[in-house]
Amino acid sequence: MKRVLVATGGGDCPGLNAVMRGIVKRASQEKDWEVVGSINAYDGVLKEPTEIMVLDDKTVAGIHKDGGTIIGTTNKGGPFAWPYKNKDGVWEAVDRSDEMVRKLQYLGVDAVISIGGDGSQRISQQLYEKGLNIIGVPKTIDNDLSATDFTFGFQTAVQIATEAVDRLVTTAASHNRVLVLEVMGRYAGWIALHAAIAGGAEVCLIPEIPYDIEKVVKRLNDRYNKGKGNAIVVIAEGAIPKGGSLLSEVSDEVGYENLRLGGVAHKLVRDLKSIGFEADMRETVLGHLQRGGTPTAYDRILATQFGVKAFEMVLNEEYGQMVAYRHPNIISVPFKEAIDRPNFVDPNCDMVKTAKGVGISFGD
Ligand code: F6P
């Protein structure tokens, strides 16, 4: 019997369970393969005793429609930077990658499928260089991985953000308010851009197009002058005013901590007030609602395709590669290509042009 171990790493994402179901259903068509899952990313492998669960047809039945991940996840560290408290109670990182590779051999694991975002793909590349038979599956609601047209989870996040805009529109109209919606996306503006178009927002602020607050005011005033006493602003959590520093360029740790403060909507409202913009304003931070719950049909399908392809890559021994979607095909790309550069919104892309074409201001 051969064994493939699956791990889900980083933030959870709608569609993770559908990927695992795809892997298991495809593997069960082969006589000699067993699928196991490591609990909480690689924690399950490194723990003593190990925490590994068998994933079979029964375990994965019907899970394609469930959010989260049945094997759990964590975004703390990873085998190359394992967090531990030293004798003085201070957190440090230790490299446990060699130990992990040995443990995988001991557990009789022939191949690993790691489902994760850019951080996980980087770890996979390093493990591959250590000789591990490993395949990657891209996962992120942020859609910021460049080697694939889309990641599963993104469309679900956009759907939830769009529904939030729809709900804000009616309350904004009733109260004549400017309502600011902060959405996730890390250092990329994809969720904000898509939700702003789908929801019909007036302003969309994204990290890739630093905004001029005066231009934002101008767009809002133009609307007020046309007799509309309300407006919706969608702001990505990584958005910055002109002259500000991109969080991705500060340092990953600082950027990540700042994103978690959920402060950009608040800052925008405060700055608008400070320059004399008098509308009644409120802010909403959508947060983890964008990550929880059932995936859309699109994400279930993409995740299932990724799962089936990942197992087929194991059969073909295409190690050191990540599954990717290049419309209309599901292909494999080397990890190196996948982690080479992030996928940010090009300010001159057609999607931005479309948004501008329907009157959405980016404050540029
Ligand atoms: O990468 C997915 C994501 O949800 C980002 O959009 C967000 O910035 C980050 O994770 C939040 O991370 P955490 O769940 O650790 O707060």
C-alpha cells in the first residue's frame, strides 16, 4: 500500500474540504493508495505522538460543501521556523525540517500534497529541495498567486463582500450616509475590485493604486451634487494613501500585524472628517466572514479539479510542482514559478478600466 499525506496550511479558505474530497475520490480509484491527513498543517506529523487521520470515502462524504478544513490548519511557523518557547519564556524559531522528512519516511509516506498559499508553496519548494516527494495546491481568498488564473476561495470571498455591499446600499440610502466597507485581500486589491464592480460602489481603494483623499472627496461630492445623498466606498485592507508605504514593502511581519488591526476604513473616515468632508459616515470591517462558510459552486468545482489533478500528479510523480488553473485547463507549474512573484492588480488592466467605465473612482 502506498501513502499520500495531505496537509492544509495557512489561513482557512472555502474549498479546502472539496480539494481533499477530490484527492480521496480520485485515489480510491487506484487499488494501492491510501490518503492520510496531518492534523493542523505539519503539526500532526511533528507532534509526539503523531496526529494523522485516514481520509477515505466515508470521511470525505459530502464535505465539498463545507467551509473550513476537516484536518485543521495553522499559520504559525512551519517546519523550517517552528515556534517554541525557550527557557526564558521567549518565543524562538527552530528548523525541524530534517526531523519532519525522517518522520514522514518512518510513517511510510510516499508523497505529500500541501494545500496552501504563497508561504506554504515556499515551504514546499524547500522540502522538495530536501528530497521530499511533494505536490502543491494553491489556496487563498486573496487571489494573489501569479501562476494560476484563480485560486479557489476567491469567488466565495467576492460573493460575501458583494452581498455586504448590497446590504450596505439600502441602509446608506435610508440614512443618507457614506458607508465604508473594509475587505480582506492582504497586499492585493482583487476582492475589493471585484466586489466594488459587482456591488456598484462609488469608490474602490486598493493597495496597487494609492489614493488621493481629495479625489475621493471629489467623487463623493459629485454624487451628492447630483442629488444622491449616499455612497459606498469599498476599501481593501492593504490600501494606502498617496505617499504611504505599501505594507508588503515594510516587512511581512509588520505588514501582517497592521492588516490584522483592520484600521484602513477607520483611518479613511477619520481623514475625510479631518479635511472637512461633512457627510454622515460609518465603517464596516467584514473580516473573517469572508473566509468562513460554504464555498460557491465555482469554488467547489475549481477545488475539486485541483484535488483530482494533485493526485494524478502524484501518480505521474510530477514532484516539485504546483497545480494551477490556466483557462480552460488545469496544469502543473514548478514551485519556483508559483512563488516567483505575487499577483497584484495591474492599475491599467481591463478590470480597472471596467470599474472606471462605470464611474468607480480609485482616488487616482
Ligand atoms: O490570506 C488570507 C487572509 O484572510 C488575508 O486576506 C488576511 O489579511 C489574513 O489572511 C488574515 O489572517 P488571520 O486569519 O491570521 O488574521
